[in-house]
Amino acid sequence: VIVILDGMTTAAEIELVGELPSRGGWLECGRREDGREPVLATVPSITAISRTSLLTGALKTGDQAQEKAGFAAFWGRRKSALFHKASLAPDPGHSLASQVRDAIASADTVVGIVLNAIDDALDKGKQGPAHWTLDQVGYLRPVLDEARRAGCPVILTADHGHVLDRGESASLAASESARYRTGTSGPGEITVRGPRVVDGEEVVAAVDEKIHYTARRAGYHGGASLAEVVVPVIILLPSDSLLPVGWYAYDAAGHAPAWWDAPASRATQLSAPGQA
């Protein structure tokens, strides 16, 4: 089961997943002994590009119809099913729609599920909770419960992150998008070129979190700040027997890099710029 938390930052998802060890039933794992591997969103880091590219396996712009078709094409002959928010509404007496539960229970089906709680909160003017929890992301707990019952590994990831509106001034530049535009870059912006730029050959993207080009909302994405483009990938197993050969199981703090809890040394403190 691949769960895409639309708009979830790396920091927020790490907090959210921090609940899982206390809930029991899940083992986090990864390919690296020193912890989780991040991936990069597209530029611009907007849903129509980042999510479509993630679900189809190709850099492109699209909508839910293109995502469904591309997801099926990517998995080829293997059975797959992709569900957006409208398909998740539960039947009476259940926490998820029957078609979603059946797909998760099917051992030979790759299931993709898009959860919009974070992006919806930003777009509709709700700042959202200070710390996202499992119960604050609609349908996430039922999806995890169904996957655990089915003995199914889960990948939690996102299409992009976001920055919050903290009431500071926006940029005076004009754009139809909140965090990127065309033209010449100025303070707090960078010009990005290359194959990962999907909306044209070149784009000016905001890196300063205070910059936005559109009307005020609770938060924004589309720019090139770390909070927007660094995307977490968290892999959960319902049993240690499913741990792939050569992979590593993480304990509650096992995803942290080696330097996270290392004591500061005099050598580290005296390192010259560029030598740390």
C-alpha cells in the first residue's frame, strides 16, 4: 500500500510516524543503516506536477484521471488500484469504502491512496494543528489498520511539502502561482533550469518562506525551499519476516543519522567554514 500524504513536510511526517512505535504492530525499515532516505519533488513543487509525476513514474502535469491511468500503466501486468478522496468514503458500519478494503486485502494488488488533509487545510485557510497526528489525517488510521490485518507493507510518502503563512509581507512580483513565476530572480528566489523543471525550461522559484505571489492562505507550495521539495519516504512492515535481504530495521530512533546524537567535539566547534 502506497499512501501519498499530499503536502506533508518531512518534519510533519516524522512527527506523525513517531506515534507508530507506541501503537505497536509496525516495523520501520530502509535500505540504509544510518536511517531514512529522502527524495525530491519536482520544480515547481505543485500538486498537478509533483503528484502526477510520483504516481505515473514520469515527469508530467496531470489530474486525477491522468494519475489513475498512469499508475495502472506503470505497474503494467501487475494488478493495481489508485484511490482518491472521493473513493474512500466508508460504507455504513465501516471506516473505509468496501472497494478500498477489498483492494488492500488482495495480496496481488498494489494499492495507491491519496490523502489530502494537509493540502486541504492550507488551501482552505485553516492553519491546521501544530503537530499532525494519525487521527488528524482523515482515513490514515483505517488504511494502516486494514494493511496490518492484510499483512501488507506500507510506504508513506508525499508529493511535496509546504511552507506556512506567518503573517509577513508577500512579494510584489506578479504570478498566477503562489511560490513560482517567470522572469528574473530577486532576493529570496532562485532560477531553476533542467529536466526536473516541468512547467517550461526555466522557472523562478521562491526559497524564502516569507515570499508568496498570490492572495494570502494558510500555507503555500510550488517553490524550491527545503520544506517544499524534500519529500520523506517511510517504509513500514507488519512483520519483521518481510524485511528485504540487505535492508535494515529501525528502532524508535533508528532513522536518525549517526551525527544526530553524537556529542559536540572541540574539533567540530573549531572547524572553519566549509570544513565542517
